[in-house]
Amino acid sequence: MEPRLQRRVQRYGWDLAADDYEPLWQAQLAPAQTELLAQVALAPGERVLDVACGTGLITLPAARAVGPRGTVRGVDLSGRMVQATLHRARALKLHHVEAERMDAEQLDLSDAGFDVALCAFGLMYLPEPERALQELRRVLRRGGRLGLAVWGERARCGWSALFPIVDAEVASEVCPLFFRLGQGDALARLCAQAGFIDVRTERISTTLHYADADEACRAAFAGGPVALAWSRMGQTARERVCAAYLRAIEPWRCGSTYAVPAEFLISTATSPS
């Protein structure tokens, strides 16, 4: 897909997913987000950039870690996600949080303005993640720290059948290389090519828990990366893709609940000094 069109698909898709994303995904992504924050070890007073901030699942814990003497700036391609982050920050009186709509591949930010840059589960959606990593290095100060999280190997993510199921129904053309960065050392190599040093990666095995088939399908279709394609389907098509998806995750059903295996990949690196 042409990069500009892919960005539009991402923008409108995540606008549609904004209301469902947090209740459906906060607990599922928490192990990776907690580990990511632990590895970058934020300190009071630091300036943090959170790219692809979504509804603030990393932004707000980062704000608590750096305290009121620090700053956290979230950016996301989805305006509705940005508004959700700002709303939650204000409700929690985290007045040192800022958020705005911005393209991760072309950050409208000054050079060397941040101590730490984070991107949790956003890099794999970008048409050109290489450009985003170059931008992240540019806005980090010398010796600044980078923290990334993506999904791991396709074969270790039991929910990965989602994409071909949707593409067979609607030409969504979303995330054609979704799992590319989780393969082997692909993410580490991209970080090194962007000029980062001390690149470290860690794989985390996890399980996605769903109370029932309805919750599993809502997480897959309404609150995630295929929300735009889902919005274009009629009721019959929706029933068809849900049935196909439930067949795909049937091996991990226990009664009415599901425990679907998945893998996260955490990567940290440093901007050269």
C-alpha cells in the first residue's frame, strides 16, 4: 500500500477503535508495558516522548515516574486517541502531560529535546518504521534512552489468524508486515541501522485471556488494528469472520473462556554520546 494511504487507514481505524481499545487491551498488554518501563528506568525530572501513545497506557505511568518536575509528551496519529490521553491525564491531575496528533515518521519536534523515547506497540503499524527510528534518534539527547515494544514471532501469537481472515472478507490492506519486526533480530538490526547503540532485546511469553467468545471477537475486530475494516462489514460478514476467528483460536478455549498464547518483544537502546 502507498505509505500516505496506509497512514490514513491507520488514523481512521484507530479513531474508530479508541473507545474499545483500553477496556479490551489494557490488561493484555500490561506485562510488556510494565517490563518496558522497568528497563528504561525513568528518573524524576526526565523529559519523555511517548510515540503512538494511544489512550495513554504508557504515557500516564511514565508521568508518575518522572514526577511534576519532568514532562511527558504523547503523540499519536489518531486524534481520538490523543484526546483520550489528555482527558485521562487531566482527570488524574497529571498536568505535566501533553499530547497531540502527530506522524511518528515526521515528528514536529526539536532535536535532542528528550531524555527518553518510548514506542509501545506502534512501530509495526508504520509504513516506514526505519524513518520513525531515525526521527526518534534525532529528538533524543546524546546518551538518551530508547524503549520499544512490538508483538513477537507470528507462530507464537495464536491470534495471528485475524489478518488473513479479515483480508479474505474485505480488502483491508492493513499491517501487511505486522509481525516483521518480531522476527529474529529484525528490530535490533533496524535500531542499529538508525544509529542506536547498546541494543538489547528480550522476548516475553504471555497469554491473552478472554472471558468469552464475544470479548475475544471484540478485542480482535472492534478494538484493534482491523477496526476500520470491521466498520465496513455488514452483519452477515461480521458473523462469518467471527466464526472463522473462533475456529482459529478453538485450541485455546476452556469452557467459555479463552487463553490464547502470544509473545512480546522488548527492545532498548541508547543514542550515541
